[in-house]
Amino acid sequence: QVQLVESGGGLVQVGGSLRLSCAASGFDFRFTGMGWFRQAPGKERGFVAAINWSGGDRYYGDSVKGRFTISRDNAKNVVYLQMNSLNPGDTGIYYCACLKANADNRYYTESYNYWGQGTQVTVSS
């Protein structure tokens, strides 16, 4: 079965960096687009970044552009999210997800069919 396991979250100070990883199994990762979303307490899950199957196309939410970088290693079945210049607004649970093959809008949660359990990121001031 499909499994997505996130790791790398933690507590970091303002201005710090973290790298999240999402290990995938149970499907053909090489040909699947992937995304990262986050959810802060009391808020809806929101788009952070997405990457196409080859890694050639990357997409970012406005609040993370220039600070976060999504990447993937198809040999290892892992997608990464490098997060720099973190601020308290980046606090939340970060989830990776599989993009549906026929999805027409990668920015919406409805376009993803499998999700990991999430990893907590807390940015302290």
C-alpha cells in the first residue's frame, strides 16, 4: 500500500533552517508529482510547494517563494523541502502528498490522493 513518511521537523529559532524529507513507497514514485502542504492550529491545510515527476517543474506558495526549495531523488523515492529564513508564520504540521494523475490544479488539497502523517515544525521567536 502507499506509504508517505515525513521526517525532519522540529523546533527552530527565527531565521533558522530545516530540511524535511518524505520517504515514499507502494507506488511508482518516479512518475508521480508530489506536494508539500502545511496546517497551522485553527487553520486549513494550505499549499506550500509541489514538484513534477522529473523535478523539472517546481511550484511554490507566495509566502515561501525565495525561502523554500522542493526537490526529489527518484533513485531513493524521497521528496525534500529545504526551508530557510524561517519565521513564526511557518509554524505548523507539514504534510507530503501524492498528486493525482489527472489533477488540474496542484495548489488544492483535493488534487492529492495520498497523504503522510505529518511532521511538526515550530519556529520560535
